[in-house]
Amino acid sequence: MKRSKIAGIGSYLPERIVTNEELTKVMDTTDEWIQERTGIQTRRYGVKHKETTSSMGAKAARVACERAGISPNDIDFIIFATLSPDYYFPGCGVLMQRELGITGKEAGALDIRNQCSGFVYGLSIADQFVKTGMYKNVLVVGSEMHSMGLDFSTRGRNVTVIFGDGAGAVVVQPTDDPDQGILTTKLHSDGTYAEKLSFVNPGAHGGYHQERIGDTTDLGYPPADTYGEIFITQKMKDEGMLYPNMEGQFVFKLAIQKFPEVIQEALKEAGLQTTDINMLIPHQANLRISQMVQRLLGLRDDQVWNNIQRYGNTTAASVPIALCEAWEAGKIQKGDLVCLAAFGSGFTWGSALIRW
Ligand code: COA
């Protein structure tokens, strides 16, 4: 079986820089609180109604294709990871396909709804497709336009201050070089605590899961034999229930357990150790999480790339944006061992080891 490699990488960050200070004008928060708890100083927001998750993905994808030396029309398969899709359906994969002008060859497109681990999951799927010879040019994109769906009142401050917009993309191709490519990927999930980091409304659940987990919140659904208002009820609109919610401390504790576990699992399978890692690209969830993971693994500062200070948490886009930035900065060289790791809502988590 062939190996697969990352042949090209690109990212796109919208121009508008939003400081913590700017957020203090619309909600009760402070620059000090945000920096102390998350490390975030600024984030980017896309231009509303002019940019979308798929259009930003397309911009990152064009750069990745160019660096891989191919045209978007050479892409056989698209994998698009996001939690902030343009439409409920169809997915962003086909919207980006249209935006990129990929026509005539009917390339396949798959959307991944795996939140923060979406890109690592997508890379793993691309790896399987390329290794088995099914596809030669797989485009994996992570993109988010969070700013369209956040609660900018004080009620939503614990979530809103963390997230930012952006996109990252890679082209995955086969390689004959035995010393290069994706060595292994590890993927995991556990749905037990699905709602602890979630965006449940609007949805077609009708309160089903809430009843099972003992959540007595009245979502305002009409009687069961009434149709209509199944996705969005008036109560949800009136009481601001149409936003993400997060039990921050719960997420934090699980993240610092699962990140090191899944990194060690990949290293063990590849017969390698933490000292072999040249660059760890952790999902940029929170700088404090990354610092804790670094400490737990005994890594030096130069072995870990963090950019959440400037971009916030861009969910599915954070790993490819950070990977692209580290590579552009010359911190990833041919032959280096690069480790990608992510953890997020679901909960889902995963890692990938790449010999660059
Ligand atoms: N500004 C000011 N105060 C805020 C605030 C904000 N943006 N957000 C929350 N607070 C307040 C809370 O209301 C609470 O006030 P209270 O004590 O009067 O009730 C207080 O700060 C502490 O809240 P808590 O949620 O316990 O804070 P925390 O220390 O856990 O930090 C997070 C909150 C979200 C920064 C932290 O839990 C975290 O980073 N968790 C992981 C989140 C994450 O990584 N998510 C993405 C996963 S992929």
C-alpha cells in the first residue's frame, strides 16, 4: 500500500481583527479575564453576508492547490469539516466545489460534523482513500464562520470570547517516498456528555435527548401532534436558546486528559516517543489547555505551535491554520515529525503523525 502525504497547505484569515477591548463594548467582560483564562488577545471575523464558511474554505483551498502544483479541477474528492455550515443542507463541500469551479469531473464531496476534531478526522479519511489508491488528490478543508452564530450579549460571554473565524486546507496525495507521509491517525469519540459542549437548537430533536439526560428546560415545543415549529420555537427566539453552550470546566478537564492520551497512542503505534516530535500542532482550544498538554508531555516551547492568542479558537480550522502558519514560518522542515492533535464537542478527539 502507498503512503499519503500533505502535498500543499493553505489558510485564510479574514481581515477584520477584533480585540478583547472591542468585545467589552457589547458584553460584560474584560481583556484581563479573557487573556488570563484563555490566552486570547484578538480573533478575526469574516465580513457578514460577503464571506461564508464555504467561501473562506475556497480561499484556503486555492492556496493549498497552488502549493501542491495542481488546479482545483484536479481534485478527486473534497472533505469539508465545519460546525458553522452555510446551510443546514446541502453541505459546504458542494458549495465550495462550486466556488472553486470544480466542474465536469463530478468529484465527490463529504461534509464532516465533528467540530474541533473535524480536520483530524478528515485527514484520516483522506489518508485511507489515498493509501488504497481510490483517489489521488483529496482536498481536506476546515473552515468556520463562528461570528454569524454567537450570542454577543453577556449571557453568551463564556463561549463568544473564545471563538474566531478562519479556514485552512491541505491537499493529500500519494507518495512513493518511504521516509515521508502520514504514519498513523487515531480517532475516538464518547457521546456520554454530548450536550456539555453543544449547539442543540435549532434541531429536529424535539426535546428527545433532553428528556433522557434529565434536562428539564422548556424549549417551547408545541404539543406532539402539532406540526410546525419543530426546529425553531418562539420561546427559543425570545429566550436566546439559539446559541452554542459549554460547560467550560468540564471541557477543560477532559481535554487535558484526552490530548496526551491520543498523542501517546499514535507515538506508541509508530514506535516513537515525545522526544521525537519536532512540532506538535494542538487544536487551539484554549492556550491554558495547550500549555498543560505541553507540560504533561514534557515538550519544549519550540516543539509546540500556538496561535490562539491572535485568532481565537477556530474549531475545525484551527489545526490546518496553525499547521500552515508553522510551515510558512519555516518551523517544519522535510523529515520532521509533526503531530496533529484535537479534542472537542461530541466528545471526539484524534491525532495524526506525519513525517514531513
Ligand atoms: N468575561 C468575564 N467573566 C466571565 C466570562 C467572560 N467572558 N465568561 C464567564 N465569566 C464568569 C462566569 O460567569 C463566572 O462568574 P461567577 O463566578 O460570578 O459565576 C466566572 O467567570 C467563572 O466562570 P467559569 O466558567 O468557572 O470560568 P473558568 O475558569 O472555567 O473559565 C473558560 C471559563 C471557558 C475559559 C474555561 O472553562 C475553558 O477554557 N474551558 C475549556 C473551553 C474550551 O476549550 N472550549 C473549546 C473546546 S474545543
